[in-house]
Amino acid sequence: MAFEGLSERLQNAMAKMRRKGKVSETDVKEMMREVRLALLEADVNFKVVKDFVKTVSDRAVGAEVLESLSPSQQIIKIVSEELTELMGGEQSTIQMAPKAPTVVMMVGLQGAGKTTTAGKLANHLRKTQNKRPMMIAADIYRPAAIQQLETLGEQLDIPVFSMGDQVSPVEIAKQGIQKAKDEHRDFVIIDTAGRLQIDETLMAELSDIKSVANPTEIFLVVDAMTGQEAANVAASFNEQLNITGVILTKLDGDTRGGAALSIRSVTGKPIKFVGQGEKLDALEPFYPDRMANRILGMGDMLSLIEKAQEDFDEKKTEEMAKKIKENSFDFNDFIEQMDQVSNMGPLEDILKMIPGMSNAPGLENLQLDPKDMARMKAIVLSMTPKERENPDLLSQSRRRRIARGSGRPIAEVNRMIKQFNESKKMMSKMSKGNFDGMDGMFGQGVKGKIGKMAMNSMVRKNKKKVKKKNKKKR
């Protein structure tokens, strides 16, 4: 997964610092040596690493830090703040033209995922901002590029303007924008041609398209797996076209994270979106602060809550919350909840968004087989409607019948029912704001109590933030 190696190295360096009561300048130097190595191994640009380490070191060795009550926490806070700043500081949103349509040009090298990302962006704008996008197929060189965009358009039910591969891309862009105006479309996304490497012909054509399209945004689509080279590509495109932002693709792949940490410093342009997965809804706005928290193992509750709100049916979720609170959660709800959680993505990735869970023992090796979900479903569907509604009816003879019906061992049936009962108790506690029993996440004693209080506070604050954000959208 993205940032995994970097995250592990940085978290180890932070953990050593946390164990120290009083921190000396020597301790800071030792930690920064590990941070520098971690960033270089992640393929971050050397100059970016040098500047980052100097900035953090200068702030960390100040008297107000080293002589504070908790210097280690202060230093970790500084690393988090500077990591956030390195990736852009604040979230950079998509700009709108004063008069519709807003034109977005997608540029980049061949193989970066430009065409698929154009479809994802159109889908994102329609879903989150109620926009009426149109896509323009202006890549006349790559075999089947036009067909690929048209197929995406059909899947998403979003119109695609094309004129075949015998008309110049400049003319296609010009006529496509006029078509969008005639149909009162408020967003136009132009899928331009990529090359295997940057060349003058490519740049001249893109400059010509830019002249006729007058785009509000020029997004450079970059494959995150190219590491530091992605920053060099971004610098070249920016010099020629003055890009307005970057979309990083394949951030869910085996990438070291160098591109995300270098691009902003090298180009001065923000990362606006990240692609994490092949599905057409797998495009997310980029939040530097949230990414920094995830890299440092501090979780990302706000993204988790937003993801849940986006993927979960609001009415059903309210009904489910009521059932959990009343302790009337049954196996029908269990199946429904399982399906909704599956839509959010791999469970191991969701767990890492919870503060403290990225360092939980065994989580790094957690690989949940989708077949396990199917087996659990088979067990539940082998129950009678009455048994699903009232799990207390499940005697041993009934369990044996369910095992035969689902083709699973009786031990597996017993284990699943036990896990269901334990989860039910835990959810009931959490619904009342009680995090007792979650000591593995927070630790014991005073530290555990503080952790639970912090979790309660964080959930309340994040819910308020999401509510405010949803009001603004309306």
C-alpha cells in the first residue's frame, strides 16, 4: 500500500522519541537522521528532504520545545505540521469558471491513467457537486483511446464528444466546448493525448488546445508509482503549460510515496485529487493534513466518517444506530452492515484510519479474504427468518442444521455466532460513547482513559465538521 515503508520508518522514529521523558539536542539529531533516511528511501527528492529536515530540526531544538512539559509530543507535532506543509498545507479545491462551462484539461504521459481519471473526475463532480459534465475525446493517437472514453461515458451515463481520429485535437476541443455550451453543460473535461516521454510536438499540441479551450484547470495526471521521476515530469509540464494542479493515480499500489511528498515543493502546484483503486468512484480530494496523520499512524477519522456517510444509506444507518442502541441488532442487520462496509473498500485499510490502529499488533499482516464474507453470509442465509431475527434461538441442534445447510464446520458456525454476540455488545457500548473494553487500542490506566476521552472528543468534533460541510454542499 502507499506510504507503507515510509510510514513504518517514521512511526518507529516517533515511537523512540515518545519513550523519552526529557529530550536533548542529540536525541533530535538522531531522530532526524532516521527521518531523512526514511524520506530518501521513499524516493523523495533530495533537496526536498534536505529542506524538510532542516526546518524540522530548527523548530525542534528551540528552548520552548526542549524545555516544555512534553518535548517528545511537541516534536511529533512539529513533524506532522511540516509534513502537512510539505504536501501543500491546506486542501486545494477545484476552481470554477465565472461563466459555465468550467473547462478542465487532463495532461500527462502515456500510461499514467489519464482517460480513466477523466471518467472518475466526471463521476466525482456529478456525485459530490451535482454538476452536469461532458467529456471530450481529444486523444487521437493512442489506439482505442476514444473508444475507452466512450465506454466509460456509457457506464457512467455521461456524454462524450468525439469526432474520430482523423480530425485535429484542437478542432475537437473547440467544437466539443461549443457543444457543451449548446447543451448547457457546466463542466467539460478534455482527455488529451499522452506520450511515452515529454517531447516538443506533444507540448506544442497541448499549448494549442490550451489557447482555444481557455481551461480554468490544467490537471497533470501522474502515476504515483514512478516515485521521484513523477516530480521531474511535473516540473517539465508545469514549465511548458503552467499546470494548476496534480492528480496522483495508483496511490493504492506498491508506491513509496516520493511523488506525493515531492511534487508540491518542486512545482509549487497542489495535489488536488488522488486515485486509489480501479473503480470509477475511486477518486478522492487530497487533504495534506489527513495524509500526514495517516503516514504518522495518527489515523484519519474525518475521512473515515465522510467515507461512511458517502457509502452508507443515511436512513438505513439511522435505523441501524437505533437498533444498536436498543440492543435489537440481529443477523439481517449484520448482513446489511457487512455489504455496506464492503463497499467502503478493504477492511484493513479502513482500520488504519482509526487513531492508534495502524500500530496495532498483527494489523500489518492482516489480509481479509473476501471469501470469508461469502462464507459468513452462507451461514446466516442458512438460518430461518425467525433465527435471524432472534439469535437467542440458536441452540446446538439448530447450529448443526445451519452447519449442514451452509456446508461449513460446526466450529465455524459457533465461532461466527460468538463473534456476532461480542460485536453486538461492543457496538451497544460505543453507541453510548463508552469505549471501555478497547484497551488494546488505547493502552491501560491513565493513558488508556486519556485515549478513550480523546477518541470520544475526536468523533464528536469530526461529526460536527462533516455536518457543517454537508450544509455548505446543500
